Amino acid sequence: MLDFVITAKLLIAVSSILAGLAFLRWPYIQQISKQRFDYSAVVLLLFCRAGLFVIVMVLMRFEATADVVVYYDEARRTLAGGVPFKDFFTAYSPLFPYMASVPLSLWDSPKAIMLVAIILEACALPLWLQFARGCFQERIVRNATVLYCVNPFSELTIPLMGQNHVWISFLLALSLTGAPQVGRRVRDFASGFAFSLSTVLVKWLALLYAPVLFMRSTYRKYWLIALILPIVGLYGLWATNFGASALVGNLKFHANMNSSGNLPYLLTIFGVNLSDGPTSAALAGLGLCLLGIVFLIPAIRLRHFSDLVTCCMLVAVTLTFLFASKKAFTYYLIMAFYPFCLVVASTRHKPLAYLPVLVFLGLAGIEPSLWFRWLHSANLNVITTTGFSAYRNQVLTFFCAEIALLIGYIVFVLESLNLALSHHKDITARPISSRSPDA
């Protein structure tokens, strides 16, 4: 039932949970100066991610798997002179294979792209800290940062898979921060442009957050222009030169894919066919309705999103998408994971209160592997097949994991919406101590 990979990931998850609780209980975290804390947080993050990467990928010489192998193959094709959508199909932005090819000049391996993900996560952390301190108390920011650095989900996702959702997270953080000395118009324009890069350089999925960031902007016309121009320019150029059919094929590719860890997948236990056109359309409509409801509840009431509300809505939208979309792998949460940690830290004051959260994150980190290795990417209706008795323990365990995962999504969506509506005015940032050890 437990092969080597699942067992190893369980050990990593348990170790991360224990380490996370230990760091959250450490008083020193709340006592040091901001400068020292920020420096220590980046070091801790790099130690956790790069340490595991070196052990597994360098010393133990495990091969890269999952999407990063596709990134590598497409990057190699561009280095050989190939053009995306002309010479080969890509499920990502036309520019992403070119971006992925840059680190290959230093290390011709998929592991080079995985290392870039670790570096980008470390670069994003100071940006997230700058954003968080504008709307949350310092105690919350520090607890959230510790959770962000030491948790089973990130450990099982970033150093072992290196997927491009970290790229989106970095650009999302960049779009939420800005120099305070420049005017609001300039900041909104820069925010829209930085956010557009997540679609221009990575993939369409990033547009999931466009309505939230639109509601956050003050000069929405400037933000929208900055968002639209790069996207229209890039995809218009590709459509003009290589035809629009290839770009449409990119969208159809994602629309036709399925994954575990969501409500539509859970319905397959009742024989629902996710490949059926009308069924797929109906489930997509249901997902859009749920996303619309979650977004409109605060949008109608508040009319403008403060930074705190923006943070909560990034989490609520992400988790609603993970719950309702038939293609929604758990590791998509990486895109808005720091805001998720902020929401969690806002409602929990004791270290042990984080234990259920860490267990949930461990489940989210392991769940895709359970689907691939136990069910071989099959639907839950395998329960009704003749050979079910041979692996029913795996299927039943996986089914319980799916239920727990969906319950967790619902709980954290409600928690995010409650925080957004009850604290729609930004929390005033306060120093954690009048006396700083480094003062």
C-alpha cells in the first residue's frame, strides 16, 4: 500500500509539521527586530527548500518528474530554434519556454528549472513581507511567515516538483507592492503591468486573480490598460504569425483536462463522466457560479478592496477554484500561499491551533501522489470495477483524503470571507515590542 515515494513524502510531511510547530512556539521569533527577522526568514526558507533539493535531487540523484520535465523539453526545443505554437505545442505562454531555457545555459537539466523556483520563492518573500506589514499586525506577519517557510505543502511541492506556480506567486507579490513615493496612478499602472507578466510569461491561470486586483486599484482604467496591452500584444503577435487556432488549442487543452482533489472528481464515484461535453460544461458553469458568488459577496458590499480584503479574497478565490474546477491540482495553492498563511495566522493565537492547518497542508502536498501512484490517475468509479477488491484499501483511503481536502477548502474559504467582511478596514500595523533587542 505504501511504496517508497509515498512513505518518503509522509516522513517529510511529518518532519515539516513538527518543525513548523517548534518554530511557532519559539519566543525568539517575536522578539527580534524586523530587519533580523526578515533576514532570518529568507535564510530559513532557503535552508528548508534548498536543503531538501540538495538531499533528494543532488546527493540521492533522483530524477525530476511531473511538469518540470515538460518545461525542460520545451526549453530545449526553443534552444534548438523551435518556436512555440509553430514547431511544437505548449500548454503555457509562448514566452514560457524561452524563460525556462535561460537556466539551462548554466545547467542542462530539469533540476535547473526547479532551482529557479526555489530562488523565485526566496525573492518573493521580502515582497510579501512588505505587503503584509501594510495591513496586518507584526505578530500575525511573523507567524504567517514562519508557517510559509516551514510547512509540509511547500516542502513537498517546490523543491521536489519546481512547478511554475511559484513564478506566478512572485509576480503576484510584485504587483501588490510598490514604491510609496510615486503617485497612485503610477502604482496602479505598474501593478497592472506586473500582474500581466504572469500571463505573458507563464500561463492563463493567473487571470483568476484579475477581478480581485481590479477591485483593489484606485485608478482602475490605468490598471486595466497596463494589464491588457502586454497580453493583447503578445498573443496578437502569435495569432497573426502562426494562426489563432494554436492559441485556441491551448485553452481547449486545459478545458479538457481533469485532476483529482475537487468536487467534480468526487462526483465520479457516482458515475459522472467528466469527459462528456454537456456534463463538463455544466460543471464549469457551476464552478463559475461559485467563483462569482464568492467574489461578489464582498465586492457588492465594499466596492473597493483594501489590502487586507485583497489578501483574503486571493485566498477565497484560489480555494474556491480548487474546490470547483475539474482541473485543479492542490499545488495551485502555491500562487496565493503567503496570503493563505496570513489568513490562518489572523485567527490563530496559540501554536497548537496551527496543527490542523499543518495536517491539511501535508494532505494537500501528498494528495496528487496518491492519485498518480495508487489510482493511476483513474476516477473514483473504479470502486465498481471487478478488480476493486485487490486495491480497495488504497481507494477507500484516497476517498477519505478527498473528502477531508474538500472540507478544508470550504473551511478556509469561509474563514477568508469572514475576515474580509469583518475587518474590511486595514488592521493598523503595530510594533510587537517597544523595546527591540537590536535597537
